[in-house]
Amino acid sequence: MTKILIDCDPGHDDAVAILYAARHLDLVGISTVYGNQSVEKTTRNALSLVTLLGLDTPVARGCEAPLTRVLAHGGDLHGKTGMDGAEMPAPRQDIVDAHAVDFIIEMASRNRGELVLCPVGPMTNVALALKKEPRLAGWLRAISLMGGATQIGNTTPVAEFNIWCDPEAADIVFRAGVPMWMVGLNVTRQVGVTDADIDRLMAAGPVARAFGGLFNFFISRLREVHNLNSASLHDPCALVPFIVPELIGYEECPVEIALDSGLTRGMTVCDFRRLTSKSLQNIRAKAPANCHVATSVEGRKLVEHILNAIVSWEDGSMPSTTV
């Protein structure tokens, strides 16, 4: 079973990623970062989720701000707590006695060649871990992230929120040489929970009802802000290559992060060109591929697979990894 560490900023869709990973993978740890709210709130949310789900997964608190820019968080969409919409239980465990940067390094060292690191928030923790321990890139099996877009952004016309929060950190991660999978808005916006799905959750057990409440809040904010009619399940999509890989299609290509201070800051520049020559005078050469970029998804099948994991949580049955 794939060993996975989720670096996250819970966050409604982060909550789903934690449950989905715990259902199908060996979730060895959770590290937190600012993003959908302050790191104080995202850490409490992670601890509350572990309590709700009855897990004993260690949680490490991470960075409270980006590497170079002023802090920004996503409370506009995720509410005052970062996970508005459900009454979450008080945490029954505390954070581990290590910063998330050191926790990531330790878990990768302990599980060399096996651990998949899954960042689904700003990548500040991951970048600092790679800088602090140069051997980390060789210890990781892969990095599979939710972030970026091949087309339209959400925070700016071209930049997705997680990358936009800390482009310098994302640049470090994409240049690290770790095998990478990136799933961006062009795919995750096709994986959304509808009002009918929420009704199904609200008719099930306590955990499913909690997620139904979370989705109900999230879908209302996405309607108001982005004119969407479903609650996007962004973050669990980053887990799909290790659970139901047939549901998302990828294309290997070079990805660069725009670090300028203008309108394109935080853009994930994915080079899908089919160049046949490297010596053309007026055409920029194509760099070596550094990432598998998600380009297609069987959205409804994936939603059903994730919903089945939520609904079946109470009875303890293991939902199939096939669809």
C-alpha cells in the first residue's frame, strides 16, 4: 500500500483528501500550512478531522507565511474557521513536537523510496524541507500536488491559489528533480459535488453528514464567487494516481512557475508544444519534462468513488479501488 504524507491547509477539499487517503492509502502523516486560513486554524482543523475520523495519524504544524511575500489566505471561500459549515469535534490529540519541515524530512528518511508527498496547499513547507535536506529529493518516491492550471486561474486570470500564495516555493519544488504529478484547476473543476450529492451525504451517518455540511457551505461560496454549481473536490484529485489512476489522464511536459510581479505571477507555464527542432532562431527551445500534468478526468466516476469512501466510513467496509 502506498505510503503518503499530506501537506495541507484544511480547507473543505483538504478534509476530503485526508479521508480519501486514510481510506485507500497508508496515511503516515499530515503537515499543515497557512492557505485556506491561518496556520493556527488549519492545524486545528486537521486535528479535528483526525478526531472525527477516529485516526491516530500524527499532525505537524508548519509555516505561517510564504517565503518572500505578504501572507494571504483563502477565508473568502472557506470561511472564518477555514472549514465552515459543520460542527467539528474538539481535537483529542496535539501536534507532534516537530515543525512540519523537519517532520517531512524525518518521514521521508524513515520511508526512503516509498513515501509520496502530497502538497495540496501552498508549498512553503515542502520547499524549505528540500532546501534544508538536499537528500530529500532522492528519498521521495514522488510528489503529487494539487495546484496550478493549464488554462484559467482562480486567484488571477492565469494563477491558481496554492501556487499564487508562494510562487518561489513552488519554483523550488518543481526544480527539485523529484518525479512529479500535478493536477490543476483545468481538471479539478470537473470533479464537483452537487446538491443531490449533498442530500445523499446528509441522509447517511455522522461523518457523512459532517461532510455534507462542509460541502453545503462550500458550494454556496463557490456559487457566489465563481458562479459554479458544484463544490469542487480539488485536493483529493492529487491522490488519484495511487488509488484509481485510470480516472485521470496526464501528459508529461516541462512546467515553469512565473515569478514576475505582474499579472502572470504564480502562473504554471506548461509547455505542451510539439517542437521537432532545438535550433530555431526565434522559437524558445522546449525544456526537459519535469512533471506529469493532468489533462483529462472522468469527473462523475471520480466523484462517485470519493463519495463512496465518505458514505462507507461509518460501517468500516472498505470501498473498492476499482470503478
